[in-house]
Amino acid sequence: MRLDLHFLDSEEAYQGVLDGELEIAVVTLAPHPHAQLEVVPVWIDRLCFVCGHDHPSLARGRLAGT
């Protein structure tokens, strides 16, 4: 098996599969479901808010929005 990796923006990779230029893609931001594509979630990526130890939100004891 030969594997040729390309690092592209998610939208470009998604379109590359649609256009037949790529056989498969791993994307983080699939634009929308498409009837010609099978989309299989690989993992759910947890997002975290990060700030400096002196950020004003920490003075209230917790981050805003949490």
C-alpha cells in the first residue's frame, strides 16, 4: 500500500473528495452533509478555554461562560 499525505484546509479536502481528486480525507470542519459522501466521526474533540493566570475572569472564581 502506498500512502500519500497532503495537509489541506478542511473545506479544500472535503471538496477534493467530492471532485475525485482525493480518495479519502480526515477533516475537522465538514461544511455540510453531502449525498455523495459518507461521513464517519472519528472522535469528539473537546474544546477548552485557556487564559493567563491574571485574566479578570479568574478574579470571580470561575471563567465567564462556564
